Amino acid sequence: MNRTLLPILILAVALAWWLPQPSTAQNPGVLQTPQFQSLLASLTAQSEKLEANQTAIEEKVAAIEEEIRLARIYAARTGKGGTSK
């Protein structure tokens, strides 16, 4: 019995040794570096710019949709093309 138990125990210890160990905590010092703070500020500014651009795009699309809707109404009234829904 000891002959079969010893190789299994050695294998278990070897696997435990070679398996990656999970990190217990992040390094808080990295979050305080000037490079990280600069990167964070840059990403925040880019995010705000993207949000502003998205809002402008949505406003333009809404204006175009309204123009198309009005054009369809006028076209349907005059009887020149367009289909009224």
C-alpha cells in the first residue's frame, strides 16, 4: 500500500508546485504612479469625447429621419412618388 501511495503523493505535490498560484491582491503602488494617472486622465477625456460624438451623431440621425418623414408626407400629398404608411 505504501508503494502506491508514495507516487500519488509525489505527483500531487508536483502538480501543486507547477500549477499557477492565484494572486492575492493587486499592487496598489502601480495605481499611484504618474504614468497610470496620466493614462487614466487620457482615457477619461477620450471617453467623454466619444460620448459627445455619439450624442451629436444621434441628433443628426434624428434630424435626417424627420426630414425623410416630412419629404414622404409632402410627396404623398402631391401624388409624386413615395408611399404613405
